[in-house]
Amino acid sequence: MTVLMGALAVTTGHSLTGVLLVTGAVLTGQLSIGWLNDVLDAPRDVAVGRTDKPIASGEVSPRTVWTATAVAVVACVVLTLAAGGVAGGVVHLVAVGAGLAYDLGLKSTRASLVPYLVCFGLLPVFVVVTLLGGPFPPWWLPVAGALLGGGAHFANVLPDLDDDAATGVRGLPHVLGARVSRFAAAGLLLASTVVIAFGAPVPVWLAAGVPVLGLVLLVVGFRLGVRPGSRAPFRAVLIVAVLAVALLLAAGPGVVGA
């Protein structure tokens, strides 16, 4: 998300200082969300043997991560206000707050999708609002961002459904199950490309080609996914996510003037 928002800041016309401030604000916000998630999940990660997690493997102490999280939150507030003033600051801090709320308990409820919709929907708004004199972004930008976030939620949880269920995490994807979650991820990400294609001032060949390509990839991936143990649907979903991100960046120059 940091790379995506930094790139969007470039394509929407931010100065070098603006790009650095926006990127720094998003980076520290995402770090605070990720670190809080890891330190709160540490007992569950230990229980399921997650050796890829530094806290669970003993490479770093929970106290260190708590300290790093606090520093990241403070830095996020300072950089956010420096980048976007009051208006942009409120937008980004609400987005980060949604991510922190996910860590603090919403991830284990049927409302687990909501923080992703809010956070991903508001991040591109923050990038545009922080432009000096920049207008509120067109409708399709937060909608596409929210759809992208919703798809990311389902796709991100898929590999960990069994481990999460074993440790008491019961978010919306867990309630719906792996099969429905795969289709939800695919549908939301494809919808994101359609919204950008029809709403953004992008070349016709992109507007028509990207959603069609995404649909073809999803159909092929899900057809191959009938084989036992196949990860083809998950890979197809990830590729469509990349297509949605690329289309969003291509639409960047037209955001401010839309």
C-alpha cells in the first residue's frame, strides 16, 4: 500500500516534498497496523507454529514491537498533518484507525470486511486531498479503493483460514468458507477494475481490455482450481489485484482534473 500510494502521489502531480510526506505518512500508518497485528497475534502464531513470524520465533520481543508500534503511530500523526493539514489529516487518520480497529478485535467478527473497505477507500482520497488546492476526488476513486480493499481482505485471509479457525479467529471469510471467499475476492477485485475503467479518464483500450483480461484470468484460474490442492484460483485473484492497481495508477493523471 505504501508503494501504491507513493506512486499515486507521483501520478497525480505531487511535488517531491509532497510525495515524500505522503509516502512517509502511509508507511508509518501501515507499519503501526502491521506491527500491532503481529504483537496481538503472537500467542496464536506460537500455537500454530508460525516460524515465519519474528515474535513467535523469538527473534524479537513483544515489548520491542509494542515500542515500535507506538513510535510509528506518533510519526504517522506528525507526517500526516504535515502532508495534508487538517482535512487530509482527518482522512488518513480515520483510515489508519480503521486498520487498528481491525487488529484490536474486528478481525474476529463478521464486520472484519469493514476496516478494509474504509482504509483502502480513504487512502487514495488522502493522496488527492493533500494536493495544495486539490479538489475532493471523483466518486470512483474511493469506491474502487474500497472494492480493492475488500478483495484484498478475502485474498489475504485465504491461506490462513485453517490456522485462524484453530485459534478462534472467526472473521467474515471464515464464516463464509474458502470457496465463497475465493469468489468474493475475485468479484470485488474485478469490480474494482470495472469501476476504474468506466469512471476514470483512461484510454479506451485500457478501459475495455483490463476488465476483460481480468475476467478471463479468473475463469481460467477457477477452472484449474477444481484439481485437488490447486492454488490456481488464489494466483488468478492476485494477478487481477495487480491489474486493478496498475489501472488505478494509469488513471492517476486524470484524477485531479476529473
